Amino acid sequence: MSISDSTRQIVRERAEFICEYCHSSERLSASRFTLDHIIPVSLGGSDDVDNLALACRRCNERRYNFVKAIDPQTQEVVSIFDPRRQLWSEHFVWINNATEIKGVTSIGRATCDRFDLNDLRYPQEDSIRATRLFWLQTGLHPPTSDPCKV
């Protein structure tokens, strides 16, 4: 990527240092989060700040270059969540003591499934759910704001 350090900082600050998909805190991570192209470059997206989102490595890797996913409830193909044009709180809610993210719309459900936002394929103790529980116990979770502003 040829994205400037100043653009990276703008994206990080706009997101309040929170992954715009799973709402993990960059400040609690051992490494800086990545910049995700909402419309991937491979599909014609640009490095413009309006096409960039802050993403933890696990969300960015799981998103890959997908822009659509299947809603597991309806089996419809829908767009995945777009943090530049949609509000996180309209598509997702915290459940199970804020250790899991639940999609409440077709976009939210499809995004949860595509990104495996709760590591449901892994035992509880080996998943992001265990990490969220630890953050919750330390008072650092869930985030108190919705950094994904339209």
C-alpha cells in the first residue's frame, strides 16, 4: 500500500482506535491495526480516506476482498457492513455479557458470518470471546462509543 502515515493516522483517529468491524481496541492489541479498503483495490477501490476503515488483523484477513456475503438466516447475498456509510449499532448488538456480536440485520448477520466475528469455530477459551471477557473484567470493554460514524 502507498498510503501516507498522515492518512493512516486520520483513519485511526476517526475510528477512535477501534476496529470498525468487531470493535476490538487497537490500544489493547500487541500490534497496530491495519487499514482495510472497503471497496478492495482489486475491485477498483482507491486509497482515498473515504474508502478506508481501521481493521484488526483478524477482521482484515477474514474479509479478504469480499464485498458481499450470504445472510445465514435468509440465504440472500447481501453487501457486507460498510463503516463509512452505515452505523455499527444499526446492524450489530452485543450479547452474552458483551462477549459476542450478534447481527440484527441481513448485513449484520452476513458480516458476522463472513468475518466469524465471534470465533464460533473455536472453543470458548481459544476465541475472541475469551479475550472480550477478559477486557470486560478489566473494565475496558465494550467500547462506549460507536466510532463508525456516517
